[in-house]
Amino acid sequence: MSESATVISVSSDFRRARISSLLLRYPELLNSELSELIDFYKTAPPVETALLTCEKDVAAKAKLFLKDHEKATSRGVEAPLVLIIFALVSVGIMFSLAYHLSG
């Protein structure tokens, strides 16, 4: 494993351990800690959030936290919507080019 991959892995492990410790204390958190959890769930890769469910106690608290803060942790529909619009525009351009090239 390269040095940068090792650093990223250690950093991810440390962050996941921090989030696990916060979840185990939930809902008894400071406002800054609550903000940290919300930020984690809004920005972390799905694999990171999924790994938190490997521990039964953490998984139960994560489920409660996500239920209590559903709107705050939502990633919204922006990314899928952008992809759908991009795909539709691409298909439209391809049909337009095909029409003009065949005629």
C-alpha cells in the first residue's frame, strides 16, 4: 500500500472511530458534536456510513440519530437530478447529430 493510501486509511479509521464514539453518546452531545455528526453524514462516502453499522450498539444509535435528524443529514436530490438532466441533454444532442448527419 502506498504511503498516501495508508494516510487516508488511517485518517478514515480515526474519523470513523470518532463518529462511533459520538454516536454511542447520542443524544447527550454538545452542539458542536451534533454538528460534526450531521456534517459526517452529509459528506462521508456511503461505505464509511455503512461501516458504522457493523457494531450493534453504534448501528442502533446511528439509526436513532438519522431518524431524529433526517432533514439535516439528507444529501438531497441535486446529484441524481443533475445526472438525469445531463443524460437527457446528451441523448438530445446525439439524436440531433444523427438527424443532421443522415439528411
